[in-house]
Amino acid sequence: MAILSGLFSQASPLSKISPITRRRWQSFCANRRGFYALILFSVLFGISLVAELVANDKPLLVQYQGQLYTPFLTAYPETTFGGDFATEADYTDPYLQELINSNGWIVWPLVRFSYDTINYSLDQPAPSPPTADNWLGTDDQGRDVFARVLYGFRISTLFAISLTLGSTVVGVFVGAVQGYFGGKIDLLGQRFIEIWSGLPVLFVLIILSSVIEPGFWWLLGIMLLFSWMALVDVVRAEFLRCRNLEYVTAAKALGVPQRLIMWRHMIPNAMVATMTFMPFIFTGGVSTLTALDFLGFGLPPGSPSLGELVAQGKANLHAPWLGLTAFMVLSVMLTLLVFIGEAVRDAFDPRHQFSSEPRP
């Protein structure tokens, strides 16, 4: 941690960054729990981004008759490797593996199952307990739990990131307009938010799921309709405070356009409070998607989902590895996010003090 903290030292090329940003980064690094949580979460998310290289039912590299192939990127017909059919090759077929190995070699990923791969060679009915082939066992359809957790972690994280960024953009814009102009715009905006926040989100999702098939983008759009309201009050209050300050009044007197005043002079102040809320919106996005998948109103059936794994654990109490895996993954994931959020909150709090002494 001392090495990364030293990136912002006076001798570093990054020392040109403003003193406020440098102080915030040092304050974040001083919170060991949040700093190490960020590192661990970044590593886990980075592994999930390359999930196809870790868990896949297609080889990473095939050498056949002197030529190299990348099946995890390109679909090759079975005839390419001496098979009989022109359809896409099934690399789990022992016959095809024998054909390839007799004229070349195969490089497999660490786990030979994708999130939707069914293990037909189980020696007992699914769900089966953890084995050397299925590290975390299989679910009630014979699919590898580790692969589904890996892909589900990526989907949950990307969903939460998209929801957080979208909510921030909309919430900051609405709060800025209300706080800067005030008057009737602020009054009507507050009444609209009061009415809109009273709508039952779950009922809206249930109604829409009966009309359309919910997917990643549909769920993101629906959740974005409601999640942006969490930031409006914070940004609105900051703009109401800043709009009568001297530097804003001077900018108006100089004829600076209102949009530039809001963008250059007021939004940076409002973003300090906004940044402290973003990690918790991120955590809420993960929890919401998990809850919707658990209730059956989330991603389409068959999608890798942490909420679907929770439902599997509930429906298969005789297979405790399903419930324990879901509990451990969600516990670690949400705990890391909360620790990161606390560190960000302390970093943006001007009253928070940290020790600048080097750590061992």
C-alpha cells in the first residue's frame, strides 16, 4: 500500500494532480480495510471479465495438422478436425477429442465447463456435491456451480456499474436544475419526485415481465427509472447553497452562460457529496438484481445469476453446497463493496484526519 500511496508523492510524475485529489487518495489508502477491499474486488472483477479464459467448454487453443485454432473465439465445424458433421464442433465429445489428439493437441481452460454446460458424466443425480471436476458441485440441472458463480459475478458487477453511472448522471442533472433555478421548477420537481417515489417498483416489474421478457437492458432501464432519486436531494441542497455565493454571482455578472456556471463552478462541489453515495448505490444494484432473480423477475431463465443460485439453494435443501456458495459469494461481494464505500466516504470528508506517516 505504501508503494501505491507514494504515487502521489512530490517526486512522482503524478504529483501534478491537485492537492485536494492527492489528499483524498492518501486518506483512502490510509483506510487499510477499504484499500485492501478495493484491491481484492478489482482482482475478482478482473478475473470475471476474462471468464471465458477460466471456465469454458471450448478449448483455448487447438493445434491440428500443423494449424492453430482458437475455438473459444471462433466457431469451427466438426469437419475442420476430421469429423463427419458440418455443424459446430462439440469439444466435449470424446470422439472429437481423440481425432484432435491424434493429429495435434488441445489447451483447455482451468475449468472445462461454461455457465450453461451440462455435465452428462455425473456419477450421481444432480445436484451433485463438489468433486475434482466440479469444484463447487453442480446445480439441479447438472451445470457447474463455479462457472455460474464466475459469470454471475460479472453480470451483477456490470449491472451495478451501469446502474450507478446512469443514476448519477440523471440524479445530478435533475438535482442541479432544481437547485440552481429554484422557484416553480424546484416546487414542481419535488412534487413529481414525491409521486414517482411512491410507485411500487416490484409491482411495475411484475406487470412488465408479463408483457415482455425481462433482460439485462430492460431491467437496467426499469431500475434506472427509480434509482436516480437517491442523489437528487443531495445535489439539490448543494446547488441551493452555492447559487448565491460570491463566485457564482460574479460569474453571472460577467455574463458567463448558466450552463457553464453549473458545469464549471457548482457541479464539482456537488460531486463531493455524490461520490460518497455512489458505492452504496452500487451495493444496492447488486442486491436488487439478486432479489429480482431470486423471485423470478430478473434475467431470462438459464442466465448465470447469483439470485438464481440462491433460489436453487432454497429449493434443494438436501444440497447444502448450493446455499453455502450463494451465501459466501454474496457476503464477500457486498462486504467488500461496503468497505470500499466507507473508505470513499472518509476520503471525501474534509473533517476526516489520516496519518501521513509511512506504513511498514
